[in-house]
Amino acid sequence: MEKAKAENFDWPNLGFNYYDLPYSFHAEYKDGKWDEGKLTSDSTIKMSEAANVLHYGQEAFEGLKAYRRKDGGVNLFRPDMNAKRLHNSAERLLMAPFPEDRFVEAVKMVVKANQNFVPPYGSGATLYIRPFIIGTGEVIGVHPADKFQFHILVTPVGPYYKGGMKPTEYVTSPYDRAAHGGTGQSKVSGNYAASLLPGSLAHKNGYSDVVYLDPRLHENIEELGGANFFGITKDGKFKTPKSPSILPSITKKSLLQIADSFGMEPEETTISIYDLDQFSEAGAMGTAAVISPVGSITHNGNKHVFYSETEVGSYTQKLYDRLSGIQDGDQKGPDGWQVDVPLK
Ligand SMILES: *Cc1c(COP(=O)(O)O)cnc(C)c1O
């Protein structure tokens, strides 16, 4: 694949695709330790055909964004939380965690090196950052690798909604995303491999994504595809599901705090698919979508419409404005949420 050139991008019309940018970050773990790591212009990975990742799935990843500020600078949003979550995911799969402080430094380094590809302020586009760890040690029996690689790739992505936020339609899935006691709390590729079929069935039937229900009773809401769920009750309270198989979203953690600051009495609690009438608004939350209003959920052929199938509710809009204002650097957020990337 050819290297991308910054002048060829039409920022506001960018989709969510991979472009091969000038630099990636690459570090290796062997003999019990991580090396220094370095920027590289090689965007391919060389490994043994017996690498664990290819057979037994030792892979964990992260997703965060670099945001261009009005003053031309670049911010990251809570990258220490991604460092910590990758650490937890790596431990769950018996992989060597990459040191958390060095994670944040490596993210800054790769963003700085590709700074011409951080889209302009106001375009709605951002630089998506994908750090990941893979088990590259050779195995044939089922056991953990003894060699790992840590990579960071970056690629510019467009605004999630071209022309403003729009509610979308969801459908419950007969499949499970993750088991209680499984890897639901870890951001690992295996969870996504399992989600491809349910996701594609939903798309084929005209839905934007699936609602996963809890794997025991198939009654309580877990997640929406690759995003966490929230509902706003008729009296303006913010609720989001609680379960041992949900991926702990950083966007969710942040919105819990923002909702609290708005007096919305946020709560993580069981949310039954048969109790959607309590909500006047609902949405999906995650780095890619920020906040995306859920227009409706169809379960067993019954379609439940929330606020509206075309309009965005006022609470959803208010939460979105605050969160994206902080991420873009227009509003000052709580301490530690906005991390400047030195560009010189
Ligand atoms: C990454 C991810 C999310 C969103 O997490 P953020 O930290 O907010 O980006 C939600 N659900 C799943 C399954 C994910 O993989």
C-alpha cells in the first residue's frame, strides 16, 4: 500500500478507513523485557507462522484520538486511561503489559511524527490512534507466547456523522458478545471476531448495529456493538448497564462524571430490555461515535422508539456538547482529561 499524503485528504468528507501514514511505533518484548521502541516507516509486521496471535489469539488493543485545537495545538483525551486498560487486557491474556507511562509517551511521539495528518480544527475529523500488543512467540501447544510486539498505528478518520447527529436503529442479537467470566472486560480481538457475524446480520436487515443482551438470561442490555449504552429516564436521570461482561468504556466513565456535574444522578445498574419505557432518550457511547443517539431498539419483532427516530433529544445533545467541547479543547475539562501533544 502506498503512503498517504496529507494534501490529498478532503477532511470533512473522510470516512472510517485505514491509510498508511509515514510513521508507526514499534517495540519488542523478549528475554523478559521491553526494548526502547522506536518510530518506524515500516507499516508491516514480520513474525513466525507459529506466532501465538495467529492461532490462540493473544492480541489486545486500544482506540483513542488526537484532536486539533483552535489554536493549532493537538490534544489527547485521557490517554492514561487507555494505557491502564491495555495493561489490564494484556494481563487477562497473559501478555507482557507495556509500561503505562511509556504508552503515553509513545502515543505522543507517533502523533507528533504524523502531525500533518491531524485534521484541521472544525473539520470534525480526527487522528485515530490504534495501539496494540500481540503474542509473537512461537507456539504449537496451547500456551502463552514468550515474545510480544507493541505497535501503534495512526490513521485520520472523518466525523462520525456528516451533517450532524442522527438517531439510528438497533436490533437485539440472539448471539452473545462475551460470557460472564470471559473476556468481555478486555479489549481483545477475539471478542470482535465473535461479533462479526451478528453485526453483519443486523446490517443486512437494515439496522445500524446490534444490542447484546446478558449471556445468562438474555434479558438485560449489555452493549451496543462496539459501544456502551445509556438511557435518560423521563425525570432526567442518566443510567447505564452494569455487568461483568461489559467493556469499561472511557467515554462512559467520562459521561458518568459529566452527567453528575449536570445533576443527572448517574447510575450503573441492571437495565431490562422489557423496561425501555422508563427512558425518554437513549444513546451509544465510545471513542469512535462519541455519543450517538439510539432512535429505536427492535426486540423479538417489537420496535421500541425512544425520543424520536429523526431528532436528537435535549439531554443527549447537552452531554454531547460538553464532552466534544472538552475533547476539541474549546471547553476546559476536569484535571488530566486534556493532554497536550508537544509538536516541536
Ligand atoms: C472500545 C470499546 C468501547 C468504547 O470504549 P471507549 O473507551 O469509550 O472508546 C465499548 N465497547 C466495546 C466492546 C469496545 O471495544
